[in-house]
Amino acid sequence: MSTMDDNENAVLEGTAGHDGDVPEDSPENGPWGPVLLFFFVGLAISLIVGWGIFPQLLYSKKEQPVDFNHKLHVEEVENGCESCHYFRADGSFSGIPKISDCIECHEDTMGESEAEHVFVTEYVHKGREVPWMVYAKQPDCVFFSHAAHVKMGEISCETCHGHIGESDHARAYEENRITGYSRDIWGERISGFKKETWERMKMDDCAGCHEEMTGRITSVQTQYDACFVCHK
């Protein structure tokens, strides 16, 4: 056998044993495997903490001072929501009813409800206003006209407040521990995604509704992008 044949056989034997081997610079032989594993594990933990655990820690839950039954009251009054949440003669909105608005019906306990007993004995008889926690309370710098939206814009209460008139219990008030704002303002989902119009009350939601209803993001009255229209 010639020297050339011997060299050829040596080359063939040398390569035969390495057909299934992975090059040394391949990610499988390098540090990439543990790095990718660490990345995806870290990403999964971050999503769980950021989307699941963090929102639960961010908001504190407080029970209303009186468990209010909206459904019962709507059935008993004549004009539905407007019987208690009415517009005054000057067009301004009455807001949360005062004790003076409730005394006519609740001078004494009418039923057997524990919530009504607490309301009458602790607030009506003592002349104290109920410290209701307002789900839709906006920051102090925000001005919102109910008359402009309900009377002029003919927007239903459900558009912003949902079907609260059908509830038979007062749900917990959730307050952001950092900002102090209600969760109803910032929305239930930390992602910002919402299915219904009443699930969030941020500035972007107002602008989106204005654009959809009027074709303009600006104020219906001024037709200018003036900050002071909504911020006083």
C-alpha cells in the first residue's frame, strides 16, 4: 500500500469518530443552555409576581361603613337612581346622598337588616354623615360635570359605573397603597386591558369616549385642547 493510501485511510478514520460530535463552539457545549434556562425561569417568575402577586399587594381592601343594598332601594323608590342621585335646580349633581336625604325613609329601622340597623343607630340617630368611600373618586385636580355628560351628552350611568344598581351588597373598596386612588380609576387589570366601558376611568378613557361620541378628543364645549377644561 502506498504512502498516499495510508494518509487517506488515516484521514477517514479520524473523521469517522467525530460524525456525531457537536463543534466546541456550539451553544450546546457552551454556557448558553444554563443562560437560556435562567432567562425563561426568571421571565416566568416575573410575570407571576408582576401580574398576579404584585396587584394583590399594591391594593388594600376596605369594607364600606354600611353594607348598602342598591337593588332593594331601586325597587322601592319611584325614579330609580335619580331618586337619590339627583340634579339640583341649578344643574349641579347631588353626588352621594346625605343623611338629610335618607331620614325621610329611615327615621327608624324599617326592616330586619343588620346593615339598616347600623345605619339608623350609628348615623341617623346621631346625626353623623356616613364616611362612604367613593369608588369613582377622581384626583382633586380633576373636574367632571355629571350634568354635561348625563343631561347634554345623554350618557347612561351604567356607561361609567356599571350595573351597580343591581347589586345587593356593597363591594370592598380597593385603594392603591402608593397613590391613594381607587382601583376603579386605574382598572382591575394591571395590563390596562378592559372589556367594558366602566372598568376604568383614566384620562385616556375619557379622550377615547369623546373621540368616539363626537369625533373630537377635545372638549365638546370649547373645542380646544385646553387642559383647564377638565383640570382645575
